Amino acid sequence: AFRRRVLEFASFVERANRIPRPTRDEADAEARVHGYWFNNVYKNVGDMTTCQLDFLRSAHPLIAKRVDDWDKDMKARSGILWISHCEELASFLRANQRLPCNGQSEKEVFLRNWMYRQHQNLAKLSDGQIQRLRDTGSLMAAELEIWLDPMSKWRTQCSEPAAFVKQNGRLPTKKD
């Protein structure tokens, strides 16, 4: 459905030699429909796959230029937004002396989900972003170290049983 819709939109752009606006001011009903559709595409561009964006770009040069403009705009806004979220996290950590968790407040749930996304995208974060996360507070810095070295928690949990085995030459039992 997406590809068909893009091709219909590209056909309109080719005929009209312009990108329609998503307003009632568009005299042509077809232009209004396409304008609203393209505006919805813009609103959801963050959820689109690379394949979808590439297909959209390949449909027409005017569309490609607009999508590239969105990309530049989103990168600029996401950098500012990312820093803002980092600052919100730092403020939360100072005020609550704990990491955000789910279920306390809308803001806390948002910060917890944002942290989760940073963890999921850790490989894509720049060194500067990782340092900025680390600088939000000692709790986040400790969490970040676990993210960066997932085995550290396991090593810590296993150090006591390993010491027991080394000292006693056997695995611990419930009595131990």
C-alpha cells in the first residue's frame, strides 16, 4: 500500500511540478489529499525503514529534496532533543537518588523508556553522547558501565561462589 501511495503521489508531483501543501487553501481536492498524506508521512518519518525512505526519495527529485531536508532537520532536532532528555535525566537523578522506573509518573516512565532506547542503541551513540550520559550522575554512570560490559555483573555475581570453590575445592551447598 505504501509503494502504491508513493507512486500516486510522485505522479501528482510530476504533473503539478510541486509538492502539495497540507492545507484547505489547496484549491484542487487531489492536491489536498496528497498534501495531507505527505504531511502524515513527515510526521511518521522517524518510524520508517531505510527501504521506505529510499523508495520515497527515488520516486521524484522534488520528493527526494524534501525527504533530505526532513533528514537534516530531524538530525538537528534530535541532537537538541537528546541533550534535553539527558538534562532531564540528570535532574531526575539528583532529585530522586535513583534511576527512573516504570509506573511512578508519566515523566518517569518517559525517562525510563528513553534510557531503554539508549541502551538498545548503545553502539550508535557517539563517544560524546556516552560521556554525556555518564555525566548525568553516578547511578547512570554505573548503569552505563553494565551496558558497556554486560559480563561485569555476571563476574561480580560469580566471584563469591568462585572464591568458595577455590578455598574448599567443591561447589557450595544450601548448608554453606
